[in-house]
Amino acid sequence: MFFATNWIGKHSISSGYFQLGQFSQISGSYAFSAMYRIFAPIAFLCVIAIILYWTNHDAFVQTLPYALYLYFALRLVFNFATDRIELVNFPEFILTSVASVITYLALHELVVTKKDLFIPDPQDVGTALWLSLAAFIYKTINSIETSEVKARRRRVLYVTKQASKYTERYAKQIRQYAIDDDEYNLVMAVLIYEGFNRPAIVRRLEPILLLFKTRVTMGPMQVATTTPISDETSVSIGAERLLSSYREFLGSHEQSSSWQAINYALSEYNGHQYAAEVEDILALIPRKADN
């Protein structure tokens, strides 16, 4: 349920869902995001209940509420384990979790556990008219835009904390190649982005991949390598490659801006979409980095 709801949410960005990995200035539609977080696990459990009934495993239906408790606990543990806790809107998380649990428990008691009632008769299909009305009301509410201030504040807090952490760990490696704060922050933005998408707990498994592949990306800067490398080596290699492209562009385009050089360097590092994501993070880093 955890991975399924995340995957569906990721592919629902066009419908207004805010993916945690998106550092853009827009958080997405609050209405869709909140409704999705509340009802996605409920819908998942209802589908599982139907499957259990169809396969004559009725007794397992009684255990479904425990799956919902573990689901929300896992979401919280996941954000702690991947060092993303600053990005969590705790009031919203608590409200959506409680709303989801209360709603499902009511459905579970009144409908889900009653097999004959839960699996509808063809005559009940007419209730689709009420669903259409609910969809219309939802669409109307969903068009209302909400404030981005608090969401941006959480992103700034997250980026600031990560920048401080990586400065403490890898300032020496970065300063070997970065000649000013602009170059330093560029490397820092890549570190924060890669750390978000490939947290330390996942990177510990990377050497195992070399048993099955001849070339993998490894370390805080996710540099391609054929042999195991240390985190410090990953940062040194990544910083050198990134800043070499940055300076190459500036040297061959005298009239260009630093942002054009940044976009070029990031695109060379890992593609155009990657550049856009990292630039969002770079814009949140304080202009003066710690030495």
C-alpha cells in the first residue's frame, strides 16, 4: 500500500498532487493532495477486502485496520529514515491520518465486514449519480488556490539543514575545486538533491549492485564508477566534473549569465530535467556558504 500510493501519487502530478521530491515553487492543489492522502489507502484496503472475499479468505478482512495503522506509521518512519522530516507538514499529516483512520474504521464496521452489503447488487449502480455530484463539488473546491508560504518555509528549512550537514562533512572536498561561493553552492545543491532522492540508508546498498552490474552510480554525488568508492571520493569526483562543465561554458560564452552556465553544467551532469530540479534547490540556498 505504501509503495502503490506513492507511485500513483507520483504519476498524478498533473492532477494537482504534490510529490515530496518536487522542489518547485508550487506545492500543487491542496484539495487533491489532502483527499488523495485520506482516501487512497482506504480505496486500497477496499480492493483488498474484495479480493479476500472472492478468494474465500474472509477472516483476513478483520485485520485490515491494522494495515492502515502500520501504513501511516511507515510513512512517518520513512521520512525520519531518509532525513526528510523538515518537509513534513505535521498538522496536515496528523489531520489526514486521523481522518483516514476514522473514515475507514466507520466503513469497516458498517460496510466492509458485511460481505453481502459490501459487494453491491447491479441495482446499486444508480448511486453513480451521487458520485458524479460529489465529483463536481470536488472539482469546484479543487480550483481554489491555497497559500504556498508554509510549504516554502519547510523547503527552506530542509535545504538549510542539509546544506549545514554537508558543509560539515564535505567542505574540504568541495573547496578543493570551488573557487567562490557560487561554485560551492552549485555543488551543494547537487548534494542536497541527490541526498533527497538517494538517502544514506539506500546508498549503503550500492556496493552490492556491483556484484550484478559492471557500472553503477555511487556516493553522495552519485558518480558513475566500476569499483567501490568512498563518500569523500564521490564528492571530489562529482565536484570536479560539475565545476569543469560550469567553467567551460563561462569560458566559451563570455556574454552568458551564471544561470546559463549552471543550467549547462547540471544538464551535462545528468540531463535537462535534472537541471531544473537542482536549480529549484539552488535558489533556496543562502547566497553565502560556510567556509
